[in-house]
Amino acid sequence: MSLRDGPFGDIKPPVAWLAALALFVASVVATVLFVGDRPDSRSGVGGAVRRTADEAAARAGGVLSVPIRWIDDGAAGVRAYVLAGSQNRQLRRDLVAARGWRDQAVALEEENARLRALLGVRTDPPLPMVFANTVLDARGPFSNSRLADAGADRGVTDGNPVLGERGLVGRVVGVAPHASRLMLLTDVQSRTPVLIARTNGRAILTGDGGPNPALAYLRTHDPLRDGDKVLTSGDGGVLPRGLPVGVVARGLGGEWRVALDSDAAPIEFVRILLFKDFSQIAPPGQPGPADLPSTATEAPPPATVAPTAAGGPSPP
Amino acid sequence: MPASASLGAPILACMLASIVFATPVRILGLRPPEPVFALVPAFAWGMMRPSIWPPVALVGLGLFLDLLWGAPMGLWPFCLLSAYALTFAVRRVLSGQEFWALWGWYVAACGLAMTCGLVLMGLRAGHLPSIIGAGWQFAISATLFPFAWRLVERYQDADARFR
């Protein structure tokens, strides 16, 4: 017997009220999901759903990107053919300039090696890296991220820094078996510790969804100038020190922002540095944090700090 | 009009369009804008006959956008539901309105959705996202009204009560 044949068959629920109730319930569900989705709690069901979705989206994006790349390559070929003469002249000028830079670079490299040998400096080993294509691109005001077609199968892990052709692009925030989600420096949730090369000042590069992230918590003795070079500071150990980020520029509101180096070239092709947060690296057999002695300084004997009548410490 | 036509087809069209526009294409060296196609059904469904399915469908569509664009889960469902709620609340006012008047209401719904997004992301990130970026996405999304108009017209043509 269907419901319509029962005693409640004649009852007609107010459709508009039911729709409003559904709207309320849906809003509550959306709010709960928003509040519950924290970046540090993405290892559970939510994280698995994201990884699966990233994997599927990367496949779809990979298929859709193929004709786009063909068109791009074709257009680039036509442009190169048309502009071959002027490009050739420009390349000759660049070559002459580059030869001068090469001689200087060789001399500086030799000098550096000599000084390092004198000082006994140990340089960092080169970082291994993975090359990847970006296949999907979110560029809205609330999320600036990309999907790359390299994932856990190629050694990519959460937090790995990502470089474009000219500078830092962002870092990995989600890894699927064959895809990874890259959070760009411009994302509203992105925070990157940076240094100003000229002044050695420190700041936090803060994305806001616009093309030029802001410099927050700026700490420098010398005032900034337009064009000052910005590099990663390596503070906190999340990113290696010295990766190029961009140059300082004054924003419309007078605040200091950064014109990103990565904007100067397309970032369809990226390099993912397989850099491990060195604050988490511990050789095998090394005692863990729980095994280490407390870093708190023990209270010294009173005799060494007790002020004398003259105000200085008393003799032991 | 069957539910598959009024709900399923717009959902699929929005998903497909969002994926296509998310490809890293550059036109004349510039990245194309990223419109929120899902605002079209969010507005049109609010004008149609009340039902419990549009809010459910908008949650699903919003979650799809969250996953596609890497946004926090629940952000786009909330934004789309806010646009739907506005249209649903004033649907009696909207019925029988001219094309341009409805476009104005659609712009208001888009503005409400983007404002909700700004506030939610501002609360989450601790600072307000770029107003210019949000304004740009709002402006591009506001141009999609003819699709919403077409969807409402199809519904009214198919509904015997409007004949």
C-alpha cells in the first residue's frame, strides 16, 4: 500500500516550507563542513576524498590540456617563424652580454671555492627534483592552486617547494598517487617566510588571492626600496633558504608587496623540489624529542645571581 | 519538465564548463577569467517551483567546486546556497519581471554569494582576500545571466501552469 492510499494520503505538506527546511539543513551541512575542514585534519575521510578527487581531476585535466598544448605550441611556432629576424638580433645581443657574465661567474665561482676552502664551509648538497606539468588551474579570489601530474609515485610529499621557470611558485599541499595539489604563493591561505636580500630583513609573504602577495610582519633596519630582491629565508625549516621569490614593489594602498618572479613566465611546467622539512629529519637511531633533555635552563645557585650591595653578582 | 532536465542537465553542464575553464590555457598570453557557472542554476532554481532538491543539488555542486579548485570544503556550497536563498525569498517579486530587472536581481545574488565567500575566507585566513580579485570573478559571473534566463524560460514553457 502506498502512502497516498493511507490515512495520511490527503495531507499535503506545504512545499515552500519543506524547501525552506531543506535550505536550512543544507546551510547547516555546508557550515559544518567548512568549520571541520582544517588543513591539519586532512588525513581522515576528507583527505581521502580530496586525494581521490585530485587524482580524477588530474586525469580529466590531462586529457583536456593536450589539445590546448597543441594549440599553444602551434601558435608559438607561428610566432617564432614570424618574429625570427628580430629574435635573432636580440639573441645575438644577449649572447654578447652573457659571455661577459659567464667570465665574471667563472671568476666568482673560483673565488667562492677558495674562500669556502679557507673557511671550511660545508655547502648544502643539491636537492633532487621532479618535473611535472600542471593540468588544472584554480585562479579565483578564494583559492589559487594547481594540480600537477606528479604524485606520491614519484616521491612528492606534502610541503615540497615548487619552482617555475624563474622562481618559487608555491608548495605542495596534497598528494595523490599520480597527482599533487600545489598551493600558489598568491593563495589567500599561503604564508611564506622570506628575506630581503639587500637588508637581510625578514617578513612573511602573505597571499590574498591577488597577483602580488603582501609583505606582512616586516622586520628590517633599512627601509625597503622598489626592486629589492626577495628570497626564501628558510626560517622554520619548511622551505630551503635562498629560493628566488620576486622583487619588492609598492602596492596601490602604499603597502609593500612582491612582484613574483614566477609571473614573468608561464608556470605550466614546474619543478618540485624533494626537500624535506629539516626540522623533522632525524637519522635512524637518533633519540626522538621525547628522549632529549629539557631545554629549560635550570635555576642557577643563588650565590651566583644574588645581587650584592653594589648591584653586581656576589663572588662564588 | 522532468527533474533530470531541470536539475541534472544544468549540474552536468556546470561541472563540464568549470573543468574546461580550469585548464591552464592562456589566450594572448593572459589567463582567462574563472566564472562561477554554478551561480546560474542557483538563481534559476530559486525562481522555479519550490522543492527540496535544489538545496541538495547545490551542496553537491558546491562540493564539486571545492574539490576542483582546492577550496576549503563547504565554502562554495554556502556561497551558492546564499544566492539561492535570496532568490527563493523574493521569488514572488521576481515572477513576471522583465529580462533586465531579473538580471539586476541575478547580479544581487552573485554579489551576495561573493560577499559570503569573502567573509568566510577572511575569517579562515585571518585577513580579507583581494577585493579586486573577487570583484573580477563577480563581474565575469554576472555576465552569465542569459543562461539563467534560458533555464527559467525552459521551465516555464514546460510547466502547464504557466500556459
